[in-house]
Amino acid sequence: GAVVSQHPSRVICKSGTSVKIECRSLDFQATTMFWYRQFPKQSLMLMATSNEGSKATYEQGVEKDKFLINHASLTLSTLTVTSAHPEDSSFYICSARKSGMSSYNSPLHFGNGTRLTVT
Amino acid sequence: TQLLEQSPQFLSIQEGENLTVYCNSSSVFSSLQWYRQEPGEGPVLLVTVVTGGEVKKLKRLTFQFGDARKDSSLHITAAQPGDTGLYLCAGLAGKSTFGDGTTLTVKP
């Protein structure tokens, strides 16, 4: 159990267009999901915390108008990269925590990531 | 900001060798998790340690949580090529804080 599906796995878009990435918890409900960005051979950089039914909490330095997050249901969070530029090219990963679980020792369940390439 | 420092950042060893990866912080965490990530995939949870001084074993992997719950180590015995990957520690305190990661390459 505890499967997180991320879609698409790869996307190539032209500069100036917007791209939407979906993160779904398939067999559990997730009140909280997290979005990360990862550069090659580096760790995960938390971009924002997505909260079901409320506004996302963004980390310092992350533009909320550029990276739009919507968490409209307990099983789906979306990240939209607006007006994408080549510097936005990266590996984006989401994770989800089961609703009702303590945030102090419950595991995060990760999607398989989305490789975004902006040309 | 709670920071986790992992060392070494890169490690390349021969099959059969032992290795230890360290995860250190000046902050106290309620618990700490270790993940392993392969290229192009998301991280997969290996273990969660909660109690100071706790030691957990997962086949050839031994995880230890420091007494003060500020540090942790991962020891791999007789490494195999299949152990190759990025190892991440994550401290939990509301949201997860990830370490810098250790890229392990085990050569056959």
C-alpha cells in the first residue's frame, strides 16, 4: 500500500508555456503533500507544502506565482510551472503523508518524479 | 532552519567492502528516516529511527540514531552493486528536512 503516482514522468515544453504536474495518492488519503525540486546527484529541495483545502506554504525563495499549487482533494495535488523558462528545467518530486498520521515519525511516500525540460 | 549534514557526499567502493554514511545536525529531531533513491525515481524509505540510541538492522544495513537524537549513521556490510544509489537522511519535525545526500557507487 501507500502508492503515490506522479504524472507525467517526463515533459518537454517550450519557453513561455505552462506545465501541470499531478501527484496522486492511489490507496490512501493525504491531507499534506510536499513538492520538491532536485538537481542531478543532489538532495531534495523542498519547494512548498500543499495542504488540502487551503493555500500552500512556500519555502523562502520559491515564487508562489510561478509555481502554482492546488490541493483540491485528499488524493490529488497539482504543481503548475507557469511561463516556464530553461532554468526551470529540473526533476520535480512530490511526496505524501497519510492523513491522521503523526508528522513526527510517519513516513513520506514519494512519487517517481517528473523530468521537466524547457526548450 | 534545521540543517542536516551528510558525509561523505560521494563514495565509490569495491564490491564486498564496508562503508558508513553519517548524518549530523545541531538540532534535535523527533525521529529520523533514511531513504534510498535510484536515478529517475523517487526516494524509497529504508528505516525510521525514533528513540535515542536506537539501532535497527535491515539485512546488511545497520542504522543507528544518536543518543541525543541529533545524528544518525548508516553502515553497510559487504556492499553489493545493487546498493548503488543516492542515500538521504531526513529529520522529522513537522516537515521533513533532508540531508545533502550521499551518492554511493559500488563497483563489481
